[in-house]
Amino acid sequence: MKDSFNSDVISVVCITELSDSVLLAVLAKDLHRMRETPIIVWLQTEETNTNTFLDAILHLARTNNFLKLMVLHSNSFDIKETQVVYRLQPFPSASLVPITEEIFIKTWNNFMGRTAVILPDLVAPSSLLITDYRTGEQQLFGYADRLIIEFAKKYNITLKFKMPLSEVNALGVNDIYRMTLNGELDLPIRYFAHAPRVRSTQVEYVSIYQLESIFIIVPCGKEMNLKDVYTGLKTYSNIVVLAYFIFAILETLLVAAFYRIIGRRFRFCFGNLFINICAFRGVFGLGIPMNRYGSSFSLKQLVIVMSIFSLIFNCNFNANLSTLLIKQPHYKQIESFEELRNSELVILLDERSYNYIKWVNDEDIYKSLIPNIQIIPTRQREKMLYALNNSYGYQVFTKLWNSLDFYQKHYKVKTMCTSPGLIISDVPVSGILMNNSVFRIALNEYMHQTRSMGFYQHWLKSANQKLIGNFPKTNLINNQESKPLRMDDLKWLWKLMGFCYAVAGLVFAVELLSVYWQKKRARRVIVIRN
């Protein structure tokens, strides 16, 4: 009926014989997940059988979790005769009480101490068990824990654990779902992702709490070593070489043109293109003597251009070099599913995520995106995540990633990263209850209130802060402490300096050979005069 009609429905049941009470059981099937629907039972019996009929009605109301039920009792078929009106009081245990006031009231505003069986799953950050350092007592402090605890306080509910918390770690997500399905848990402290195309009719869903993304987190790119940092500066080397030859060619052409204008003979030498002191000084911002160019305006303009270029280039190079040495860049991380497949990185899934994949029948598509998957228990994956074990990748939901990211920022480490190209899908997330739960309406209202008033964000932030105490820094596999520079870290700098000195010595030797060769050639020149 819920799929065909709205909630503005009233049901009327007429009972004249004890066997007619089965109509309430039939009505319960029609009002599946509509237990807040008002029900009027018109009871016509003899006065001696009244208690028997009322007990049968009360038993069916208790069994089917009816919330709004009224009994109009009459001993005859005369409508003028006075009738007794009973109203169902469902909490803390179902009873029928005579009324003379308002007929149907909101019974779910006060559960009058009714006991609700709960079981947290102790999977951070939704469920978290912490120890108070002042009293030594353990308490639940996850954001889902706080929601249920505060809900129980407001609506006068007594909470009772299904089992000791020390035994919870042995349970899986499927166990909690099964207990809820069998009616063993009234308020399971656990959120479940909804399949877009599949909706279970075996449990009752509370309001959608949030929309979360399912994505893959991968190890962040590691810091570059100094060798690769200097290798990354080869772009500047190419710029220096290119600018050097451009300036050398321009300087040679302008000098040749200037000599031709003043009528002097210019002697071209290819060596000036490769060993041009003026161009060398211009590229590296060294002083250039102006007396070499005399009154040539064009050559002076070239000197200005070289000076401006060297100023900009040197400032940019020094700034980048300082940045790279102080804060080393990282290698490129995995940013797409294609790169993930090529890397052959193993992705760890817990049983909850794997069951969700099978539930929506997307297992084949998932394996085509991520072929290397490994299924491990939820708690083992949690320990590996908060130990920042970057030997694997992980499938996570938004809330778990936000918690892990907060954890990394607190300890100032960056081990696991994500990328927009690694998002699988977006799914709605909500809690579940047993079918026709008496707590559904009240819990839905309370969830809307806490979210609109900011309590949810506060509980989530508090849970992330308490989480740091449960996973101290000593547990980190990749404890990234800052380390001072050593002599070995600068070996590439020494090699670079040695290479530059070797080039300088080679150039000096070439210059000496060039001078020697020019002098030897000059001795062979014979001057003939008439």
C-alpha cells in the first residue's frame, strides 16, 4: 500500500467474534512500513468477553508494532448506547488505556524508557571506542555512536548492548546486517551504501544521511632525489645554450655590419660563435665592457637586451633552484584507472565493499577497471590504512578518506593520495532498521534535525580528533621525519661543479692552442713590397 498511497490513510476493522481478530494480522501486511497509520477497531462483544477480545487485539498490536490504534467498544448494536474508547499506549510495553481526550497522539515523542538493543561495529570514524584518560572508562565516540546515544537521551530510550564490546571485533558487516534482518538489533550503529538499481525489502531504511563517493586512494608520489632535481633543471640548460648561440650570432653579425659601415675589414672566425666571451657574459649577467663597441648604437642595444634577459633568467633560475632544494618535488602519482592497471598495484577491499559490488552486479565491470584486487577483513584494512601502509592501494568512501586525510595532516605526512580520475561512483548512504521498526519515524526526524543544526559536523570533527589517540604516530609504517642534508645528498652538486670546471679547463686549453696556432701561422706569412 505504501507504494500506491500516501501516509494520509485511516484503517477501520470491525470485530464481532474472536476469530475476526485475524483481520489485524492481514491489515499488518497491507500496512507494511506504514506502522504510523491510524487504526480504528470497532469491537462489539458481550461484556463478559471484553477482556479476552482486548487481550487478543493487544497481542496483535504488540507483535506487529502498531503505533496508532484505537478501540471503540460497545456491548450492543445500538449506536445510541455509550461506548468505551481505548487507545494503544505502545511504550514502554503495549497496553490499552481508556481515554477521554485526544484520540491519536504522537506516541514516538517519548518511548518511556523502552529498551533498544544496539551493537556498534567499531569501525572508524562512524563507530569508535575510546578510553577516558581521567576516569579510565571506555565510551563510544564515533559520529554514528553519538547520534544513537543522543537520540536515546532525547526520546527516553534505554540502550542495551547485544554483546560485550570486547566480542564485537570478531563480527563482520554481514553479521550486523543479518542480526538486523532477524530482528535481533533495534538500532544497529552502522551505515550502509544503497545500490542504485537494487533496494532490499528485508530491512527498513532510514532517511538518506549523505551522498558519498567510492574511489581509490593510491600511494603519493615519492620525493625526488637530488639527482633527478638537477636533471629536471635541464630545461634551463637548454635555454642557456640556445640564448648563448643567439647572442653570439647577433653579436657577430652586428660587429660585421658596424665594421663595414666604418670601412674597416672584418675577419670572421667560426671560433667566435663557440667561444664568445661577450655572449657568455650576457647570458650569465656578468659585466660587459662597452669600449669594445665604441659608438655603435646597435651593439649597445644588444648589450641592454642581454642584460635584461640575464636578469630575468637568473632570478627565475635561482628562485626555482631554491624551491627545489628546500621543498623537493614529488614523482607523478597514479591519476587514472589506465595508469592503475599499468602499475599492477594491488587494491585492498574489505568485505563490505566487495559485497556491495556483488550486490549491484557490477563485479565484472569493477574488475575491468581494477584487475588486481584483494579481499581482507575490515579491521585489518583499517589498521593498515591508519598505519599509512603505502605498499597497496585502497577503496574507500568519502568519510573514511576525510578521516584519513585529517590524520595525515595532523602528523604532517602525505603518504596516501587520491585523484578525480580514480572516482568509481557516487552512492547514497543511510542506516537500516528491522522491518516496521517503531523507531523509524523518530530517528528520521532526529537525523534531519541534527544535520540541519550542525551537530553531525561537530560529531564527525570530534571523532576524527579522538581517532588520533587510537592510532598514535608510533604505529606509522612510513614515519616521515625531516632529515638534515648530508654530504651524500650533495654528491650530484659536486659532480656538476667538477664537470663545469672540466669544461672551463678544456676551453682554456683550446684557447691556448688557438693562440699558439695563430702565432705559428703568422710566422709563415710573407710580406712582398715593391
